[in-house]
Amino acid sequence: MIVGWYMSACPNQTTILLAMRRALDLYGPPDIAKIDNGKDYASEMWTGETKKTRRFLCKEYLDKEMMAGLYAMLDIRVSFAIPYHPQAKGRIERWFDTVDQQFAKTMATYCGKDPARRREDIKEVLENQKVIREAYDLESFAKIAGEYIDTYNRTAHSGEGMGNRSPQEVFELRSSRRVLTQGVAELLCRVWSKELIVGKNGVKVKEMWYGQYNLDLLVHQGKKVRAAYNPDDMRTVYVYDAKTLRLITTAEQNHLAAYGKAVNEEELRDAMRQKSKAVRFLRGYSDAQLTAGMDLTSLTIRAMQDAARPEPEKEAGQTLRPVRTPLDDQVREHQRQRGMKAIKRVSGAEADGLGLDIMTSVRENYEMEMRFKEQQRKTDVREQKEFMRRLSENCELHARGKKGKESA
């Protein structure tokens, strides 16, 4: 069962993160993960320690509770595959071979899984302009690969333990599954930095400074923090305390004020979705003409889709097991800071230019915090008075009832 995937021209820890996010959204976190020894899978972001650290430090020496890797945050037990031993991860290696035979081989630009399978005319094929024009780009390849994976998951298998059922049917037989608190997956599935030291210019992430004029961050100068960011939007990073993972602030990229907003990839993806929608509409207009114009890869997947079974219904008696993470309490803090930032912007307390008056901002921030605390204090006093009033009324009613019984 393929639970998460992501296509990228440059495989790295971010690619794996996006694949993990897809799996968490659909199926929740697993109890245990067996991972490759490749540098991207075993990076510090995932395990909380570098490969060199794992080699030279015994397990008892590491503070697992404070280990900052995503696996530890999700309470996922980790085991590493034996290096240079494909049999240690035989199932996924077998699936790679299935993809090669059923999917990759049908493409005109197929080069071969390994040197032994490399086609003899590969040089002529890759220099053929017609083949180059008709080749898939990354976006269209990801789309057709997703269709293949979905079809594979819903196709009946005769392997060990399958009983002529599809992988998805077997997967849904779980008696229970783990679930995350709403909103936590979005916070966790960001790219997390190692421990950083807050300097006078803020924090440095990917060779860029963030939070140079952020007062909440500047008061933490010299302290250790960790930063997390959305790989699709590098305009802001979320800064957390390195030990408690308490959200400190949302820091902006310093040069945005002078050079404008960072490029957002979502507009490009939206344009591609519109194009795909139009292509699907045209294809559905004439099914016969579509079949005649389809390439071998598309025809292969379509044939598999016809034989695929519908998605199985989830078991009604399946137990949900909530997963506690260090960021469960930070969802509300994110919402609070976004609200405070919006209030500042509306009230004019947040300046747009680089010439920020630090003292004015400090005073306004302090006054706003005092107003918030005063409002909270008044609310607490009102609630306390209301409680005492109700308590007094209950005492009077009780006394009257008791006096009536004695007179009777």
C-alpha cells in the first residue's frame, strides 16, 4: 500500500516531508517506520540527530523526550534498514520493480531501471525531437503517476497475506488507527531547522535573515530557538523555543519591505490545474477519439482502472487513537498571534517601511497587552461576582427550605 508520495526533480528532505504530509492527512501517523539510510531519510530534521551522531552515541545517552526529530514528535518508533542490503526493505524494492515493468517501461523516454535494462537505442531516442516534444513534464508526470498509484492500491493482489484483495482493502482492516489533533499536522509538516541562536539581525534560515525588526524575537537575543517554514512560501518562518517548542513569533523575510513579496508557487500551480481541467473536459467530449490519441502509458493505466475495485468502506468499529505531540497546545497560540497582528495592522500599530520607530512600537505593544489583560481581568471579576451571586441565592433558598421544614 503506497500511502504517501511526491514527485520532484530534486530529491531531498523537503520532498520526503511533502510525501509524509500526504500520508498523514489521509491515514494518520504510523506506530513504527522503517527508513532508508539515505541522507535525506535519515537527516537531522527527521530523526533529531545526524548520522554521525547516531554512530558514536549509544541510545541510552540521547534524551529521546527532547530529541527534536519529526519521528519523535509524532511518537513514531524508528528502525533503520541495514546499509547496502536491499533485502532489508524487500517489499518496497519489489514495488519499484513493479513500477518499472507496469508503468515506466510504457513511456517513450524509458531509459532503463539499471544498466542491465538500458535500451540499446537510448541515445537515438533521447535525440528524437518528436519524442522530446511529446515527453511528460514534471507536472503532467506527477498527475499520471498519481493515477497509477491510486489504481495500484485498488487492484487485487495474490501475494502473501493478500487473499486476492487490494492493498487498500487489506489496509482498511486495521482495528484502530492513530489520529492527530486538528491543525497539528500543518504545524509539524514544515521544514524544521536545527537549533539556531537569535542574533541582532534575527535568525538566519537558508542564508536569509528573518525578524530583524521583530520585537518579540529581538528580546530573545542569544537564546536558542528552532525555525519552521512552509517550503512553498519562504516569506515567513515560525520561531519556537528550542526546548519547550512554544511559539515565540512569526518572523518575516527582512528584504520583503524593500524588494516586494517573495514568489508564490501557488499561482503557477493554479494555472496548471486550470489547464488540466480544460484538457479533461476536451478528452471527455469524445471518448473514442481520446482512446485513438492516447499513448501506451495512458492506455495501460486506463485498462488497470477498468479492472480496479472501488475504494472500500472504512470499518465502523475502528478505534481512533489520539496522538499527542509537542505542538498540540500551539495551534491556539498561532491563532492568537495572527489575531493580534491583524489588530495591530488595523489600528496602525504595525508600520510598513523599514524606518520603524522601536520605542513607539514597544509602547503601543505594551499598551495593547495591558488593555488585553485589563479586559481579561474585568471578565474574571464579572464571572466571580456572578458566581458569588448564584451561590448566595442557593444558600438563601437552602436556608428557607430548612426553616420551613423546622416550622412544620
